[in-house]
Amino acid sequence: MQPAEALHFMKIKYDQTFLDAIPLTSTMGEAKGMAFILPYPVRINAKQTHRVYVKQMLLSEKVEKILPDWSFFVTSVLNVTQLRPTASREEFYDDPMLDMVRKELGDGIREYLIHLVHTNPTLLKQIIQIHYESIKSLAKEDNELYALFIDWLPFQTTLGIKKMKEIRSLSEQVLFTSSVDEYRQISQVAKSQSICVINGGYTHDAELIQRLPQVFPELAVKHVDPLSFSQNFTDLSLAEREQAYEFIRLANVILARYQCTAEMKKFSPDELPVLYTTNEEALFLRTAGEDEGREYILFHASSVPIKRHVKIKAEANPFDPGWEAYFESRIAKQMVDKGTRKKATTATLERTRWHLPGLQRKDHRLYRMAQPSYGLEIQRRSRHTRKSSPTTPELSSTSP
């Protein structure tokens, strides 16, 4: 079947127009069929299902492992001969034969994309626009595909969305940030100075940018740090520094609690009066400083006892008085298991009762609210039995 005929078949079968059809063959598993490029974007971790026949008999329409994981932007219709179906007749046994078939079919998709660069760049551009994430993931893993596709991939820069070919033509040095936060800090300043900086904070972007010298040896790649970028700003003159001295001193006093310092320099654009810059090292030091004075208790995970929940009997009814003894026995066991927590709560309340303003000893509302939940549950359950059973023990709300 030709690709045009296969596309027409899929249009009738699924009422969907695919971008193109890719012929697939595997000599090891005697597999043959077509892969169809989806006309809509899918998540990078999405699993595509495939319609697979075994010796011309339908196995399943939801086979998942017949193609490589990176080929999630296609679905396929295949007929195989040498693969062994599982007992459920829904998948194939994950054996070396399936690995070889999967690799051969993946190579067919890879060769099609390589061929498309030279034969139909318009279709390639459309595929990249829709399946941008999958193409990036594929180029990251394959050196040959990286060399072919890197110039076609668009990146967010301070000068707008540009393909790598356009970025390379601007300068022999490619500047990039490793996170979206770093890019946001310097994007406006870099744009006002017509400096092209790539936002490398998105998935795979930084890795793809750092590999540029492997394909283009004349190209230099540099990571831009917001703090080092701000050092290129113009310093104030001596007279200007004397004039701004008092303002900077007051700003440093105010910002000291945030572990920040103020500097006054000249930069563009004029609409940006203040610029906040930081980096990963500064954030780490600030986080470490916030933890000063705290005490941490280290213990082995194996020292934590395993406590299993005992299931409630299916026929037990909490509104039936006949089951009251059963539920009270469960609560009593919980009280024993949680005795340590109860003692700690009681001791804390006793220590703080006399130090809380406006709280006298006869005022037990705070104490009662802080009682463990199982104590309040016993109070509720014992309330309706007080008249009939005067000897029923009660949990006092005034003493632990």
C-alpha cells in the first residue's frame, strides 16, 4: 500500500487527516506497515496505541510497546509474523526479538525525518511546529538527527522566537540562561541592548545549546549569569556616587533583613527603574542562612515501628447499641497505642496553662479543645449510656 492510499484508509477508518504516512518494515520480525504522524500535539510522556495484526489476524488496537518511546508523535498499523503474543492477546512478550523489531521500526521513522529535510522542508516545518517537544527529545539522543534538525528548532530569545540558524547568524557567541528565572531577570535589559540571549530553561533546550560546538566548531557557547551580566552596566561617576550615597545606605538598611544589597548603575531600558538579580549560589546561601539556629533530630528509618490499621468488621454498625462494646474496645486500643502522644499533649498544656494571659484554672475550654480526638470520641459515645449505666467510667475533661 502506498502512503497516499494509507492516508485515505485512515481518513475513512478514523475520520482524521494525518500529516503523513511513513512506511515501516522489519526483517527480523517480518513486520510491515505504516506509521501516521498525528496532526495534533501530544505530551512527551504520552503512550500511543497501535493497531497490530499477527499473520493477518487482528491482535489488538491498543498495543503500546511495538515502537520506541520517543516516537509518541505517531500511531501505526502493523502486521507481524515472528513476535509472540501474550496469553491475554493484548501485547507481545518483552523479549530480545521485540527489542530488535522495535529498533528497526524506529530506524525507519528516523530515516524518514532525515529524508524530509532535503525533500519537503515545508512539511518538516509543520511537523516541528506541532511536535516540537518530541523532535527535541529525538535530536538530544541521536547525533545525526541533532545535526540535521538543530537549525530548524525554534528557541525563545530576548529578540523574539528565532530558529537556531538565525541565532547563529547574529554572532559567533551564543548566550543562554539555564533557567526561566535567570532569563526573566535579564531579558528586558538584554533586549534594550540588542543582545540575543536564549532561554534555556525549557525541557532539553540547555542540553541542545551546549552541544552546538560539536556541529559548529567555530561557535562559542556561554552561560549567562544574572550577577555577572549586571557587572557590564555603566558605573556612576564620583560626583554621582556622592549624591546617591545616602540613598544607597538607607536602601541597604532596609534590604538587610532580606540579605540583599543595593547598587546604583546605569543601564537600559529607562522604563526599568529597578533590577533584581540573583543566582543559584546566592539562593542556596540564603536558604542555608534561614536554617541557622534550628535543631534537627536525625534517626534511622528502621527505628520507626510499623503500625497496621485493623479493619472494621463489615457488619459493625456504630449506631447500634449492640456494637458499642466492639467500638469502645477499638478506641481503648488506640488510646494505648497513642499513649505517648497523649502524655506529651497533657504535659505541654499543664506547662502553658498558667502562662496564657486571661486563662484561669477554672477555664478548661482550651484544655478540652486540645484533648486528643479519641478522648472526645469516648465522651460522645458514653453520653447516651450514663442514665442506664451509672457505673460507666467517663473521661474527665478537667484532668488528663
